[in-house]
Amino acid sequence: MPDIQPVRGWRYNPTLSQRIDEYVSPLFDVVSPKQREALYRNPLNSIHLSVPRGENPAEAARLRLQQWQQQGVLVQDELPGIYAYYQYFRLPGSPREYCRKGFMCHIRATEWNENVVLRHENTLPASVNDRAELLACTQFQTSATHGLYRDDAFELEGYLDEAIWNPLYQTEEDYQGARDVLAVIQDAGVIRRFQEVLAAREVILADGHHRYEGSLAYRRVRRAAAGAGYTGQEAWNFHLMYLTNAAADDLRILPTHRLLLELPEGLTTEQLLARLTPYFTLLPLDDPYDLPERIAGKPWAFGLYLGQGQSYKLRLRPEVHSQLDWATTPEVKALDLTVLHYFVLEKALGIVGPEAQRQWTGVAYVRSFSECLSRVDRGEAQAALITNEVTMAEVERVCHSGAVMPPKSTFFYPKTIGGFLFSSIRDEETASPFYAAFRN
């Protein structure tokens, strides 16, 4: 069962918090080079802690953190709490303002095989090592990963709604166009109820697999060093996570399209179409901008754009699906993206197997539909494969099956931001008598 704990959050001091937009930053794996350079020019922006640079980035982050704490740039809340975090946002073509409701807290970092926190994607060792090194050097968590629990009764939202009426601060508009609001719950009875509700749930990791595995790697090292003195209550057993209710209709997953930067072995677009024909029905379309609408809601359907207005709706011939022989679960085989990766990348393009596809540099993952079309038209890519979004039900089915999805299957929107709340995992954090009431 998930073990969540309140935290004594570290935040920008009250003066700086009035201009919090200047100090928040995108997550380390989504920030663009242009955004990154603009943020680095602000000497107090959180990117200096979350994505440090230099000859020894982790050490640079540690020294800067130490300086910020000594100078009062960052200050720690007096009491532990659970932090309500709301994100207000809109989607193109919709008049509705969405509000994703959630809360940030510490959660015990458990190994995948314990089936307490479930994953849906694989990670890259280099990125995990980078996050683990930064955590070991700073013992400070700069951005919450995103986890999902399911509560159809929506019990916790009432407490969150009450807290959000008294925000600590909020952004005007973050880098992705969302408005972020932070508040805190410090009532011990309410916090214990949060713990009770989560203890009866599983948590699915929506976003932040590398950061979570970095926490696992660091915890393993510290536990081995502790030996017989290990208690399980040490702060480094815990990980900062933003938890949202999977039952909410404000939880949005956006599609991630595939851009073919090259075609293997000099393959022409005409040959590509010929290779696709045994597996898909191909319907030519007059207007490529119709592709998302023509595939919406249809299983195993994709858009294909080859440039200069040449576009097709692809739909898998149902009788060939049984040829999909990857060693994975039926839940994964049923996914649109598994069908795309198997019948397009493997069968048509010859990139055989999930691991070879993960390593192949000829594919890029792009969220913007219009960017896909324009990059093909500019000659930066040979073709674009337009996809539907994965549903929350599909994510849950795959996680409960014990398997993982193809790479870049989900894009939970909006992303959490860095710099809104920090937490420490130094030894002294859980030595405080405040925490005794919340230990399981």
C-alpha cells in the first residue's frame, strides 16, 4: 500500500513568491534549448537546481542550493503539510477551462516489483543516473513526479477545494499556458485521512519515471550503507510526488505523433505505401488538416502525411492483427501505438523489435500536429504519422498487466512545473517530532 507523508516544504521567500513566474521552470526532460537559455539568465530561477550545468552539474547545484538557503532565497515552512496544487488550463478548440486537482507530498519509494507504484514505460539508464547523482549530491527534490490514484468517491477533493481558497501563491501563466496555484493543508486529522485513502489504492506513475528511478537508486545505496541501523523512516526513503485522481475528467492525455526523419535504405515514399498496403487500408485525403478528425475515436487508425498535401488515412486490416508477435501482454498488443510500431516501424521500415526502435535515430516524437506537417513540407522529415491519444483506461489496463507501453505513448497535460515546491530528504527532516503522528 502507498505510504504518503507530509513535508515541510521549501519555497521561495515571501518577497520572491510575489513574482513566482520568474522562478518556475519546465521539467528537465521537456525544456527546449531556447527556453533553457532564457531561464539560465535569471540567477534565481529554479532551473539552476533542477537542470544544473557546468563541469560538475550536481556539485554546482549543491553549492547554489547552499547559498540560496543561507541567503534566505529559499525558506522552509515551519509545519509539515500536504500541498494542494491546482492547474487551470484550456485546450485548442474547446471553450472549457479545465482544472486538474491534486496534491504534493512525500511517498515511500518502492521497487517496481512491490506493485505499490506501477510504471507504464521503460527508462534510459543514463538519465536515471543523472537524476540519482543530482539527488545524492543535493539531497533535495526540485520537482514532483506525477502519480495517479483512483477514487470514484472524490473524497479528497473537498479538502483540496477548501485549501485552495487560501493560496500561498499562483502563476499568472506558466510556459505551457496553464495557471498554477499552490496551497497547504496542515490539519493533522485531514492529513491522516489522506494517508488512509491512499493506503487503499495503487499509484500509477504518469510522468517522471527517470526521477522516480533516481530516487530508488539513491535509496538502495543509502539503505546498504545503513546496514543494521536502517529503520525505514529515514527521509531518503521518500520521494516528492504530485498525486491526482484518475477518475477526474480534467485529467487530459494528449497524443504524441511520430515524425520519420529518414526512411531506411533509401526507401521511397512510393515503396513505403506499397509496404503498408498488406497491413492497412489506405484512404487518400484531399486536405491533410482533416487527418485528426478522420482518425478520431477509431481503433488502429492513423494519419500519414508525405508532404505537398499528400495525405492518407491508414487503418489496420483486422485480420492481420494476430501477426503481432511481440512478447508482451494482450493489453499492450491492443494499443494503437503498438500496432503502429509493429506494422509500420518493424514490418514496413524494417526496424525490428522494441529495443531497436528505442535506439533508432530516424524517428522523432512531436506533440504538435501542425509542426508535423510543416516539418515534412520543409524537408526536415520524410513523413509524419498522426496518432490518437491514449486513454486513461488503457494506461490502467497496461499497468495492471505488468507490461509497459511503447516509448512516448502518453503526454499528460499540463506538466507539473519545477520550482513551485521543493523538499529535502536530509536525515534531520524526519527527526522532527512533528512527523511522529503521521508514521505508519
